[in-house]
Amino acid sequence: MMILTSGNTYWNSISKGYKRYPTLNCNQECDVVVIGGGITGCLTAYYLSQYNINTILLEKNLIANGSTAASPCLLEYAINTELHNLINLLGKETAIRVYKLCQKSIDDIENILYNIRLHCDFQRKDSIYLCSDSNNENIMKTEFELRKEFNFNVEYMVKKEIENKFSFSFPCGIYSKNCGILDPFKFCHALLKGSSKKNTKIYENTSVVNFDYYSNNIRINTNNDCHIYCKKIVFANNFTAHNLLKDTSVVKLKTIYSMATEPLTTYNGWYEKCLIRESYDPNFYIRPTGDNRILACGFADDFKSSNYCAINIERKAFNILEKLKNLFPYIDNLKPDYCWCGTFGETKDSLPFIGKHPKFPHCYFNLGFNENGICYSVIGAQIIKDLILYNNNPDANIFSLDRKSLK
Ligand SMILES: Cc1cc2nc3c(=O)[nH]c(=O)nc-3n(C[C@H](O)[C@H](O)[C@H](O)COP(=O)(O)OP(=O)(O)OC[C@H]3O[C@@H](n4cnc5c(N)ncnc54)[C@H](O)[C@@H]3O)c2cc1C
């Protein structure tokens, strides 16, 4: 079995007293089974529950202990593929729609939290995207102008302004409003609390082994020899579902390393404690946590093996720490407290896989691959809810499994 998350993941380590769900021990019937209890499955179950769709969510381990526990959870509408590059890949209309949908997904998270009256350490945050190389200043300017033209709330920062506001110097940067941060572990538990009030049933330690078409239903077979008879399945089980997509998709796996420092007393040189990302390595990023730590993530490798990731955690955490010390020379006592690694999948066109399977009737996929996976999980949960209810969603084609940009 491929283990995709190793080390001392922060979110589940700091959470205490959260609910545990039972293991399935008898046969059941329902309309929809959601496979996977990470943030994607929890969001999907939540949206289905709002329409009173009779749903069962199955998680083979514990809720939110997969990639979701490894995610630093920066909520940014700007994906790693800059808008001008995404326009080259997908065309202007689609690329802008993707950025707008990602922006809306942050509002949607805020609205869900308002509706369920829980906080989950959500905060609105600004973000700075730093240009690492003065030769690329023109590209940064083009990117800024595009975002401005399409009404993203952005400012252009020149070197002097960056030096005035932060303890580091970069040639220029794009400062964006309306991004966010969240505790993804608490959020999953909050979503399921909300869903179970509307009759969603949730089972942990229950693995889907396979499924078959049985009379007018689908029969799901679990590791503990129970069956669930349902009308539709939503696969929200991340890489495991990828086996079913072999002939439709290519996903490149990347491992990325993370570190949460010990709690800090000062944040000197960190303007507004904003989210920070660098153009040279967009997989290096920084955010604050609710308990006053810096959570930083970076030094990604192509995935080699679970063992390789695990033995490199300490070395990579040291690299992250050195980088933080360079960026923030006036923050005292930067020390690692939690260090871990996680693996995510990258698709050829930077988009997730959302929608119906071309070959398996009544099977839907919500696979929020890529480093903005959480925004994609929100978008996917809404599209799938619409496909299940109305067989239609205006954005479904952008992310469908047989879209042109994958060919
Ligand atoms: C290190 C790292 C950094 C990231 N940073 C960010 C970020 O800053 N911002 C952002 O938006 N995104 C980020 N992402 C991406 C984002 O975290 C993921 O896209 C998201 O967490 C995926 O959630 P998920 O629910 O799809 O997958 P998971 O959390 O992996 O959940 C899938 C679940 O399915 C279960 N499962 C698998 N097979 C079965 C089965 N047969 N039966 C039952 N259950 C099964 C698994 O046990 C697992 O719990 C990052 C990812 C990583 C790894």
C-alpha cells in the first residue's frame, strides 16, 4: 500500500475531543455513497445533505487523516499556473472562469461556516506573490494587469515597497486581497456534524473494496463483508480512485514537505501576516496559524516512494527552517515543532477531475488534485451535487474527465 502522508501532521495533532464515527457492521441502502472522508468527501456529503439526499459517507481510516491532514490549507484563487499561462492552456474565457470559481470557493467556505455557526480558525488573509528574478518583472507586470483587468482585487508592489513592509527584498510582487486560511481538520468534522443533522450517515474504518451493478442498484462491497445498495457513487478518495481513471488521465505525484514552528511572540518583518508565495518555487509557501506559529511548506520532489518521503522529513524541515530564517531575520526563536510530508497529484492542465466517469454509469468523481485542491474540492462538491440533482451544471465541462485540455 502506498502511504502518502508521513510524519507528525499538525492539524490532527492539535485537535482534541473530536467525534469518532462507527464502523459499518450491517447492510444498508441509500441514494448516494460518498467514498472518502477527507475534505472533498466531507464537502460533497455536506452539499448533498443540504438537499436532503439520503447519503452514506465511508472512510477507510479516520476522518481527515489523509492529504487533508497534511495540507497547510492556504485558500488562494490564484493557482500555481499563472493566469496568463492558464489562458494559453485553456483559452481566456475558461481560464478566467477557473480563477473566478476558485475565488468564489473561498466565499463559499465562509458561508458554510456562517450557516453551521462554527469557526474552524477560518480567517480572511491577503497574499503576496513574489517575483524571484528581476528578469521576470515584465511577466509579473503582465500577470498583474490581467488580474486587474478581470477585477481581481490586486496591487502591484515594487521592490522599495516590499522592502518597507517586509524584512526581505524581492524585485516586485502581486499583493492580493480576499484569500484565506482554515483548519482543514476542524472543518471536515464541522461539515460532517452539519451533514449528520440532515440524516447523512458516516462510517469510519470502513473501506470500499469494490462495487458491482446489481439489479437497478449499485452494490458496494466493504472490507467487513457488508453491502450498501445505492443509486450513485461519488469517489472522493483521492489517489485510490485514480485506478479507475487509468485510461483517461495522467497524474504526476509530487511530495511536499511542511513544518510548523513553535508558537511565536513577534512577527517582525511579516506585513499583515499575509500568505507568501514565490514565483521561482510556487510550491514554497507560508501562512500563520491560529496559535501563532508559522506554517511553511516546500522543497517538493517528484514522488519516489513512501519510505523516501519519510526519511527526508528531517532534512527538508531543516531546509525550510533555514529559508524562514533568511526571510525573517528579526523573528527570534524560530524552531520546528511539527514536521511532515504529504503527496499531491498534478494534472497536465492544472485542473482537477470532476464529473461522471465515461465508462461507469452512475459513478461521479470529485478528485481535487493540484496544490489548490481545497478550492477545487468546493467547486467539485457543487458540480456533483448539481449533476446528481439536475444532470447539469454550467461549469461541468471545464473539469470533466474527457475534456479537451487533457488530450
Ligand atoms: C502537502 C500538501 C500541501 C497542500 N497545500 C494546499 C494548500 O495550501 N491549499 C490547498 O487548497 N490545497 C493544498 N493541498 C491539496 C489539498 O490538501 C488536497 O487537494 C485535499 O486535501 C485533498 O482532499 P481529499 O479529501 O480529496 O483527499 P484525502 O484527504 O486524501 O482524503 C481521501 C480519503 O479517502 C479515503 N479512502 C481512500 N480509499 C478509500 C476506500 N477504498 N474506501 C473508503 N475510504 C477511502 C482515505 O483514507 C482518505 O481519508 C495540499 C496537499 C498536500 C499533500
